[in-house]
Amino acid sequence: PRSPLPRPSPDEFIEQNDEDVHEQRVMLVHELDAADAEQRQELKRQKRLHRKLQKKKKETKQSITNSSEEQQIISTVPDH
């Protein structure tokens, strides 16, 4: 028959538990850092998109204004 495995002493058990808790904390911090980095990246993406849309909106508005001004000029120029 095999001899039974020796039971860890209470001190060894506490030490192992502390290591497990530490490892869990390290993993949690790593996950939080990754989530934070992902969130910052998404925020940058949204800011770029917002700037792009604002620029496009401004260009469209300017284009409409230019067309309107051209129409006014055309309508005020007498036909010869």
C-alpha cells in the first residue's frame, strides 16, 4: 500500500493561501489594466470619429454656403 501524502502544516497552508491570494490580486490588477487600456483606446477612437464628423459637417456647411453664394451671384449677373 502507498503511504498517505503528508498533510501540510498550518503554516505551510497559510503560506500557500497567501500566495494564491497574491496571484489572484496580480491577475485582477492585470485584467483591470487591460480593461483600462482598452477603454482609453476606445475613447481615442470615438474622439477621432467625432472630429472627423465635425470636419465633414463643417465642409458640407461651407459647401452649401458657397453654392448659395454662387447662386446669388449668378442670379444678380444680368444676361447679355
